[in-house]
Amino acid sequence: MNNTAMIQSTADEIAIRLQAYIQDSQEAFSANTIKAIQNDSKSFSAWCVERGLSSLPADPATLQAYVDWAAEKYKPATVKRHLFSIAHIHRAAQLPDPTKENKVRLAVKRMNRTKGTRQKQANGLTMLDVERILARVDGNLRDVREVAMVLVARDLLARSSELVALNVADIRFSEDGSGTVLIRKSKTDQEGQGAERWISPVTVKALKTWLRQALINQGAVFQSLTKGENVKHGTRLSTTDVYRSFQRLADVAGLEGISGHSCRVGMAQDLTANGAELGAIMQAGRWKSPAMPARYSERQAAGRGAVAQLYGKRGDRSQPGLIDSTK
């Protein structure tokens, strides 16, 4: 067999392995994860094609060059996500993972030292921000829906994907005016064990108002509206719709830097400012690692730190033992 035939045979084998993996992994990953892997892999493949390089299998030297190139174009977190996707595809094709090679690891370290690893964080929608929003909305059906979305998302510390997945059947209203919501599946609960979370009477009131005015008694809790504000019964909002809704309310209230995660961030910040411990916040937001909730609420946590407590015990903010230089 000549070299060309061997290469063709190898390419065919890789294609067969990938197809088998696709079949075996049906429903094993979220739609967002699959989409990210596909997009990242296409980006890397296109880069390789332009330079006459192989993307599958990828040589470590090729991947090293890609990291150096991508570091100038993307944020470090995006480059690392690309590497995760490239590694995933190689494992799916039963090929050695080139991202584990020292050349690639050194390229990532070089990127981290040059660019830093701190990510820009979306602003949180805190309780004060919600009050600003409530003072400025007009009360039309779109406002009613989106206010309910914000309040539910905050109480549940819900990701956008969790918010749009809620069904009417997942909600239980209590006699004291509060309620509970069953989050059937989340990013950290892909097997769907579910998590029951509490929502406040204020949130229940907003949610009931939306469901009553929208004439929704089954299916998705948050459904689409026409431009004339008629409910498209049987529809379900997308995560992009959530971002647009939050952005619209933020614009009305004069807030900036809002994303689909802003309710989750804002509640984590409010809980920290109210004295909640990190473990309790992790449980409320279904985080497996303390890294993200700690990052979201680091400013509030700083205000409760040892230095802040020192000043707080004195009942003022002056430097202890120093003479006021303004006198």
C-alpha cells in the first residue's frame, strides 16, 4: 500500500471513529457544549487549512503556533476553551491528545504571563439595581414577563439555560406566599438529579402576574411575545432572548455591563454582603467549585475582610493611631 492510500485509510478510520462517537454520545452533553466544541474545532481547522497543516491529528508544534496566534486575537479563557475542544475531538477520534504536550503547555504559560488570566466580569444585577428597574418599567406585558424573569433568576441564582428550561409543572406555591422551583437539569447536573430551590413572596407575586396575564398554565414558564405583545403559546425562550431581555431592562434603568449571568452574579454579591458563607452560596447557586462565586463576590467579601473589620470595630474609617493631617 502506498503512502497516499495509507493516509486516506487513516482519514477514513478517523471519520468512522468520530461518527461512532457522535452516535454513542447522543444526549450525553448539553447543546451549548456541543455547539462550542463544533465552533472551536471549525476555527482551528480553518486556521490549519490556511497554512497547509493537519488539524486532526494535530502536531504539538502546530498547536503551539495556534496558541501563540490565538493569544493575540482572543481572551485567554477563549483560547483555553479552544484547546479543550481540540482535545475533546482528538479523544473522540481515539488519537493522542496534543494539548498535553510540553510545547503546548509552555505556549499557554507564555500567554498567561503576557495577557494575564483575570477575566472581565459581567456586572451583577443587585437588589438596588432591581429597585431601579422596578421604578422605571411601564407595566406592559413584556415588562411583566421580564421583571418576573429577573426576580426568578435572582432567587434561583439561575443560569440562562436553567431559566428558559423551567416549566409550569416545576413550580409549587406555598400558603405563606413563597414557593419552590424544581431545577431539573443544570450545567453541573447533567444527569438530571434535580435541585429544589425557594423563591420569595415578591417573586411569586411577579411570576403569578405574568402567568395569569399571559394565560400560561402549562409548558414553558417564559414564552415568546409578538411585537404586538401577544403570547406565542407553546414557544420557549432561548438563552439569547434572556440576554436581550435583561439588556433591555438594564437600558431602561441606565445600567451597563449586563449579561445573561448578571442575576446570578448579583445575587451572589447580595448574599455575600448579607454575611452568607461561601459554602452556602455555592449550594444556592449549584457551584461545584468555589472559584466563580468567590470571584463574583470578591468586592463584597473585601468589605467584610480583616482590614474592614478593624475599622468597623472602631466605629469609623480613620487610620487607627494616626493624627488627622487635615488639622
